[in-house]
Amino acid sequence: MKNRVKLFGIIALIAIMGFMGCDLNGHKNYDPLFSVSGRFDKNAELGGGEVRFKLSAAANSARSVATSNTINGVIEDGDITIRLSGTYDPDTLSYNASAAASIIRYTISGAVDEKGNSLGSTATLLVRGNETSDDWQAFTFIITETAVTITGTPEESLAGGIPAFARGIWNFSEKIIITTVENDQPPVDEEIGTMTIKVMANQWDYIIDQANIYDDESTSHYNNKAAVLEISTISSTVYDIVLSYPVYEATVEQRKASIEAYFMGQNITVLIDSWDGFDNIQGPVVVLFKDGSSSFSGFTDAGWKLLDQYFNTDALRQYLIAQNIDPVTKFEKARIAFSKNNSEMTWMSYYEEKEEEINGMFDTFAEAKALTLFSDGFSITFIR
């Protein structure tokens, strides 16, 4: 399979779209109860200090989204002690929770196994200097999972964010069709796979997981986690949001090293920017391209499950953090619109167009917030 797309932003614009995949292995709907707690140290740039948290998954969800469970907890960061809330996905065995104060956004992300044992977690923080500053900075920290004691009295997270009715899991799925034209013959459409997106929406974050799953059993995969910095109400069913997230810019060699380390002992082959020899390789193969895209194929059931864990536990980001790679902070703006019964969510990305190039990802909050251009042509409609 040699068709791939270049991705940018938390959801790529439809004109160059590769779509987000949820489960690559077809998990059963395991529903383990679990709890996780841990700590991490903020870097000197954020003033240092230890941050502690606790999270637990509820047995049943009161949400209308029957395929998800709510998770709740608390996070303590110096004199800030606030409640966390989020979503556990029993299909991918991953979870995300968020909380917010006026100058900071917290996201805790991780995954568990079928018995509810934690496979690792990370914390992403968006921080600004003061309550009126637009100078947000994003960082991700590796969590040390251990028992912790919360000494502060928890307060509710900052009011606002994504409306309660819109939280939970949203899905998109569509067949991948390529059209070929030879000489003067009529165009021929060929179905080559399925593109899927899973969005996990919490009060103060959007978690995106995407993959193209092809008929030859290969897949390309992409995921991202973005904090909601600002939300504006356009109507009772339409909202504009400004999002931000850290981007850890990995070289193709660093991506290769992180995969080889995570899949040590799995006899995996990693190719760089080339399909040369692909057809003659036995066992799992990963092809990494210098534009940031990738393809995975030949995995066993256990290998696909391990690949899920690689993405759900932010293994690449953890590798880069261990290599002392600093992130850059990126910003986006989107419009989200809901159907009258809240069963559909349409996502429309704001963008700018310069010299025939479309850009939807920006270096500053002000640039993203100022965007006025969006189109129904650059949209995706998700369902519950």
C-alpha cells in the first residue's frame, strides 16, 4: 500500500485529509474498573514544583454515550487543587481527563490493559503568564505512577469549556476511494480501505485518534491531544473554539529509534522514506516518511494491540522528552455545530490561504483567534 496523506493540525483539513483511527485490533468492549494516581515535576520554566493527581473510572456512565465511561479525579499543583473529569474508552482501553484554572489547562492521558492495569500516562499543561496574557506555552510530562496524598480541598474546574451535552466519544468512518484515469478511458474508482476518526471530547480538551486502515492490512496512524483555551457561543448549537497543544518535532531517525525501543524483541523492520524491499520482508513492517506520515503492516494480533498502546501512552512523545527535546506550541481555531438532538457534531476548521497553500495551524493564540475563514468543504460530521 503506497497511498498516504500528509497531516497537519489536530484534524487535518479535508482537502489533504487522512482520517483518525480508533482501534486497530478490534478490541472487545472490556470494561475494567481502574484507578490511577501519580506525580510529575514541572520544569524550571514553569516554576518547578511537584504536581499530584488521582483518577478513577466509574462502573457506568450517566452520559448518553453508551460506549464510554466517565472518569473523575483531582489534581494538586501548589496552591491549585481542582477536580478532573474525562472519558474512558473501553474499546481502545484509553482514558483522558482535563481540568482548568484561569491561567492553566491540565490533561492527563493514558491506557490500561484488559484487567485495568495501567500501561503508563502523561500530563500535558498549557500555561500562560497571567490572566490577561495570550502567551500560552505547552508542555508534556511523563508521570511517575505511585500512591499520592492530596492535601488541598478540591474546587470545581473553571466553568465553561465544551458543553456537557457534547462530551464523550464521537466517531467518523468512510471508505477510502482512489480514482485513476488512463489515457482517454473513463475514470475508474477503486475502494482500498476505510478511514476512521475517533474524537474524545472532555470539558477542556479534545483527544483525536486517526488511522487509515487499508485492505492489504496495513494502516497509517496519527493522534493528538489539544487543550481548549477559549470557547465562544455562536448559537445554542454552534461554538467557536481555540485549541492549543505541544508539538514535539521528531526527526525520522528519532521516530525509528522510539519504535524499535518500544517493540524490542518483536522482530520489527523499520524502513525510512522508501518501500524498497517491502514485499520481501516477513513480519511486522513500519515505513516512516520524512514528511511525518507512516504506515504499519504485518502485525500479529498481539502486535496490533502493542501498537495501540504505543499511541495511547504517547510513547514517541515520552521518548523525545527523555532525549531533552523541547516542544513548540501550536494553535488552531474550529467551529463545532451540533444537530438538534445532539446526535451529530460537525467540525469545521478555520484556515488561511496564502499563495495557494492552506494553513490551519499557527504559532500564536492571537493568529488563530483572528481567523475568519472556514468552509463547509473543510468539515467532518461525527456521530455518537
